[in-house]
Amino acid sequence: MRESGSPAPAAVTRRPPARRSRGPLHPVLVHSAGGLFVLWAVATLTFFAVRLIPGDPAQAVLGGPGSQASPEALAAVRAEYGFDQPLLVQYLRELGRLATGDLGRSYALNMDVAPLLLAQLGGTLLLALLALAVAWLLALALATWSTLGGKTAWAVGSGIEITAAALPHFWLATALIILFSTWLGVLPPISTPGPVGLVLPVLTLAVPLAGFLGQIMRESFQAALESPFVLSARARGEGELGIRFVHVLRHAALPAVNLSGWAFGSLISGAVVVETIFARPGLGRTLLNAVTLRDVPVVIGVVLIVALAYILMTLVTDLAGALLDPRGRTA
């Protein structure tokens, strides 16, 4: 027992264990590992999905179903390309080849897949990026007008956004061709070289996406106007234009920025329809032709390139969201 009058022992204060620092490269490693998993999953699903399509891939090598190839020629092609082996063996061989960066050779065109896709990549990326930019401008203008114009503008803007978001690409493309090419005669019905040939394809992709982004921006814009930082800015004497276009707009655009990666992926998928309707060369038409011919290397190559572009775009939108959000910069 402690004697009377002796000082009490000092209380031992236990500090929580220090959190181990993960280092600046940890987010990069996490994104890289996630990207590799996505590429593997996409290649796997695409390989087995194409193999499930009815038909013989050996006929694609010999010119398609109408080639009237002899049974001996088909058997020789199956042995040369390994089509006579079990499906799992074919998959592992395809995966090993992709792991070395080799996209293989096209069955139907008898040429390397990599230069074929690189020649088509620029047109599709240009179409998707222009459509994303136009969709952002349309959505921003509509959201700003509908929140500043009162109840009537809010109701009209909401109706326009819902209608635009519900428009299918093939229907909108047909309507634009009838309006601007057949009736007005101001734009070509097919995509021609130059900026004029891009107008209708870009609008076809941008309008539905603008309706979707506009709904998100309008709700975020209204929520930001009711936030405490707006009241503080008004108390400091800032004007309405400065409040709306300096403070509110940044917060209103943040949810749409975070969805831009998904939006870019949807534009790439919509390019399949748009490039086919407007006879525009690109990855979309290449993918459609390859699926029809069961050209597995080309299909896998296109899907991998699109998945890689989606991963990079998602990373860019994450960085942009962190720059727009002060909380992201602090984290």
C-alpha cells in the first residue's frame, strides 16, 4: 500500500500508435492494379463472348461464310490457329500473347491488329472528346438558365433535359439527317473530311449526354445556392454574378466532373452506332465488322483500347475533381 503523504505515481499516458505513411506512390499503385484487373476482366469476357457467337472462326480466316472453303482447308486453318484445341487452351494462349503486348493478327484482314486499330483510334477519340465538350457546354448553359430564370425556366429546363437524355442515338441521328441534310441542305448526311462532317455525329452523341449531365448540374447548382458559403459570400458584399460563376459553379460542376469518366465510356460505345450511320471510319465500325466476322483478335484489341482509354479518363476526372473540391486537395 502507498504510504500516507507520498506523491501519487504519475499516470501513464498511452499515445495511439502512429499511422504508417503509405507514401506518395500508393494511389498510383492502387490505380495501376485496378487498371490491370479491368483489362484482364475485359479481355476474358470478350474472348468467351465472341466464342459463344454461332459460326466457325476458321471461315473468317478464309474469307467469311460465303467463301465456300473446302473441309480440308477449314481443317488446316483450325490446326494452324489452334481452333481445334480446347477452349481453355485457346484462352490461355490468347492471354499469354496479350500479356506481352501482342494484339495478334486479324483473321479477316490478315494484318497486324495494332496498326489497324491505331489508324482508327484518332477519329473515334476526336469524336468522343468533341461530343463530351459540347455536352458539357449544353448542360452547363441549360442548368444555369433553368436555375436563374425562375419556376418557368426550371420546368422547361427539366423537360428538355429529360427528353434529351431519353433520345436513342439511332433515332436522333436519323432526325438530324432529315432536318439538316434533307430539308435544309446545310450539312452532309455522311461524315466528310473536315469540321463540317463532324457536326451531326458530334451532336448525335452530345445531346443525350447533355440531358443527363444537365439534370445533375441543375440539382447541384440549386443545392449550392442554398449552402452556407453562399450566405457568407453575400454577407461580405459579393455580387450575384461573382457568387454564381465563381463559387456556386465550381461546386455545381463537381458531380458532373466525377461522372465524366463514365460519360466518356458511354460516348465510345455510342460511337459504334454513330460511325455506322454516318459512314465514319473509327473503332466503332471496326468493332461491328469484327464481331460480324468473328474476328476475335480485332474485337479484343478494340475493347482493350477502349477500356484503357476509359481508365485514363477516369484518372483524369479524379484529378480534376480533386482540384475543384478543396476537401480533395486537403486529402
